Amino acid sequence: MSKKSKGSKILIKLRNPETGTFYTTYRNTKSQNTQEKLKFRKYDPKTRKHEEFVENKI
């Protein structure tokens, strides 16, 4: 069973391009602050460090 988005939020995948590890999260489409691709520093268990994760298509 897949997750469904509610209202103006869509499900996105944050992926580390170097290792392929990914996280999923929601993004608000109505906000002016989220027009470009999201970038977060999150923990990557493969490298055991905090790395930059970039928004990617699901």
C-alpha cells in the first residue's frame, strides 16, 4: 500500500547521488520557499556520515 499525499503536499524522494541511499518526505507545493529542488544534510548509513541529499523523482 502506497502513501497518499494530502492536499497541497506531495511525496518526494531525497537521494544521495554518491551512494544511492534515499529518504522519503513530503513537500508543500503552495509555498513560495520550495520552488527549487530541496537539499538536506542527513545521515547516510553506508558512509556513516552526514551527507547532502537532493530531491529526486519517485
